[in-house]
Amino acid sequence: MSFEADLRRYGPPALEPVSRQEALDYCARLTATHYENFSVVTWLTPREHRPAFQSVYAFCRWSDDLGDEVGDPARSLELLNWWRDELRAMYDGRVRHPVMIALRETVERYGIPPEPFHALIDAFIQDQTIVEYETFDQLRDYCTRSADPVGRLVLYIGGAFNDDDARLSDATCTALQLANFWQDVARDLAIGRIYLPREDRARFGYGDDDLRALRFTPAFAELLKFEIARTRELFAIGRPLVTRIPSELAVDVDLFSRGGLAILRRIEKCGYDVLSSRPSLSKAAKARLLGRAAIGLARARLWGSRPPRPSSTLNRESTAAGWESSR
């Protein structure tokens, strides 16, 4: 079913009533049929956490689609404000939308506060008025709302939320968001958004006319090389999170981090030309990453609830080479 059909069925003012099981099934279907580089829920995801991850993903999917799929910023703002009202109603115990019915169980079971959900809505509202960023710091500030709350929700579900782990999660989630931006320069431009900071484009001499014409030049290659280098640094900062959280949760975090780094390598392999075609991971590459994550899970189970910390040699290799072994 398309988002337009879902909006007619479950959006204002229709809001067709559904049962608890229908709500859970809806979130599961939405999660299974919509994903980017990796499925949010895999067979490695602990079974008891799957409904929670599916409800959180469904919330994010609806938030994203209300921001990007409506085609009218003014209408998107109206719908996002309606969506925030549904979130508030859910926290007040008044659940109506199928996503909120499922999310209510997740919030109650794991003690999740409303702030991460509100931050995500804030990001999609920001998308309606800010379509370009002057500086990298501004872009990173946007990621604190568009990406970092997702990692914090994962920590809550895994019973691993604390300030230190949240900081590491934020670095990983920002890196994942940035990798997606560099992967999707052309796609984002097509919907009127530019995430390559203006100050960086100016620094490397890549002008607005070149960008809007999707003109690949040596300057663009150097620009993207620069952005990828500091994105990889963020992945390295967040890497210790894998050793600090329960092993079964850590495997999913590890998989997404490896996937993000694999996307960076794909961009490098195509000579940084993301303007002619969108670099992506093949099914075989995804299978290899999933296989390595499965091996990591098996080892973690042998070692106990948490995997052992990697050696200093592995840490250096991870930082310098971006986990070359995950290819």
C-alpha cells in the first residue's frame, strides 16, 4: 500500500480504528517493505525486541513521509503538527493511530521519554524551511534531531541508555546520516535539498552552478573525499559503543556501522562520482556483512552478555582503515 493510501486511511480526519494486533502487524509490514541500505529488523535482532524496533521504525517512517512525500511544505507542516498531537495523545494514554497503538506498548515497556520522538518531528519540520546548510556545524546540529534520537531509542530498548553510551551512539548515528547524505547528493538535490555545506563547497571551489548541473569535477571529488574522511572519524569515535552494550543489541549496531563504512568505501571505489549514479551495496555485500555480524553474535554468546573489547591493534586498524575486513 502506498503512503498516499495509508494517509487517506489513517491520517486526519479519517483515522480508521484498528485493533492492537492489526497495529502490530501494520508496523511489521511497514518495516519489512521500507528500508534503505539495511533492513531495520533482521533475524539477528532479539525476538523480544522486534515489535519495539518495528514500532519505532514505523514512527520514523511516517514522520519522514509526512515531511517528504506530501509535495507541499505548508501541508507537510500541518500534518507534522497533527502527528505531534498524536504523539502527545499517545503519552496521555489516548491512542488512535496504528503506529501509536504499537508505540505505546514500546514506550511503556522500556520507559522511553517523549523527547527523542519530538526531536525527530522537529527535524522533519526543519526540512520544510531549511533546505541548505552554510556550515558543517549547522549540519551536525541538524543531525542531533534527524539521526541521533534514533540511536538513543535503540539504547532505551536495549536497556543500555546512559550519558556515555548516548554520546557514542550520537557519533555513530551522525556518521550514518552523513554517509547517507554523501550517497544521495543527486537524489536530495532533486527534491530541493543540499546537505553539502556551502563553506566546504567554497573551500574546494565547487560552485552552485556545477552542483545544480550535477557536474562531476576534480573539485567535487576532493570535496567528497574531505567529507568522507571526517565521517569516518565519527564512526571511529562511536565504535567503542559495540563493546559497552548487550551483545545481541551490539550486533545490530555493529551491522549498521559496518554498512555505513561500506557505503563510504563504495563512494571511494566509484571515484567519488555520486552524481552520475547512486552508489549502493549489492545483495552479496549485504550478505557478507550480515554473515560477519552473525559470527560476532555467536562469539558474543560464547563470551557472555558482552563481547570482549577489541585489541589496541584492532582499534588502530578500525580507525585508519575503516574496518577493511568488513568488505
